[in-house]
Amino acid sequence: MGKTPVYQVIENDIKEKIKKGELNHGDMINSENELKDMYSVSRMTVRQALNNLVNEGYLYRHKGKGTFVNNIKIEKKMQGLIGFTEEMRRMNKKVRSKILTFEQISADDEVASKLFLEAGEEVYFIERIRFGDDIPVLFERLYIPKRIFKDMNQKVMESSFYEYIENTLNIKISHCVQTLEAKAANPRVAEMLEIQKASPVLYMTRNTFLDRGFPFEYVKAYYRADQYRFIQHSVR
């Protein structure tokens, strides 16, 4: 058998420290320069090891702060309908949203079909980043029919849209239809989520309905794969 590549030695050492409890969730690991000196290797070798560990979910990067241990992922259940804000509260995580785009556009054929509209009808188009404990974990593109929410404003989207619908407007949310697939982050998604280009993300589309039977949102959502795992409970 051949000699184990040095980048794998670094990976294995970090994994072992996590397994033994020497490194715990949220701990910052040594910098690339420190690891380079510790293992007497090039910075490129260290970066390869860290990239692999990030892609496998053992570590995550926090832009401008460093690389941290990640052995607790956000669990999102595929059954039921819980908004992002409520998910974060249940995990005692600080919630924040950053609105990148808030504008009115004409619905194309895809969006119109999902929202039961005529092509060309006006919808709100929102892009926002959702943060859990100041880490960008979700990038969303939302399409919301103006005919239902005539007085929509950006402030609503900075917090919980679902709570606004149910608590402020007193309208009940009924159900959603969603799909999930794995993708490689394109440059814009990678920038928004502060991850490497082509890093794995979990891509979800969601069509959500009011109890009146009308869809009120069509969402394209990109979840950081190093921060999320999806759970499906099935019975026979």
C-alpha cells in the first residue's frame, strides 16, 4: 500500500480530535499558516484538507473570522410546515435576514404557473440571506403575488413572513409542495453563502398555499450543505 497523502493525514488528525472531544462544535481550528508549519507542507496542501473537511460537513468557514468545528447541523424536517425563524428559535440560534432585492416584476410563465396567475401579472421578487448565529445558512429567491399582498413592504421580509401572514393578517397557512436536490453552488450562490464556488448546496423549491386554496409564495432556496441536514419520517 502507498503512503497516505499528507492532506489526508491532516484530515484524519482533525477528525480524530473531533471524535475524541478535543475539538468541539464552534471551536476554531488552527489557521492555514499554523497547520502549514505544524505539518511542514505547502499552504495548498492544508487548504485541500480543509476544503475536504468543509465539504464533508466536519468544518465550516465564517468569513473574516476563521474555520470552525461543525458537528451539529440544523435539522429541517420534510414533513410539517415550519418557517426559518421558528426553526432557528427551536435551536436557540440568533436569527437575522438581509434583504438584497425587493422589487415588483412581471411573472414569467414558470412563476405564473406556480402562483395560479396569468403571465405578466405583478409579483414581488425578493432575494434575501438568512443567518443563524450570524452564519449565512440560506439564500432565498421568493415570488409573492401582489394581488394577495397589496401592502407588502421590505420590513415584513426582514423578519418572519409566515408570522406576518398568520398573526398580523390572521390568515391560515395550509400546506406546501416542495422538491429537494443536491447542486453545486454557482458563483452568486457561493458569494451569498460565503462558501467556495461549486461547494455542495441543498436546493429546494417550495410552493406554499393558504387554507383558501391559493398559493401565496414560490421559493427557490439554497441551503448550505455543511450546515443543514433534512429529515423525512415515513410510516407504512
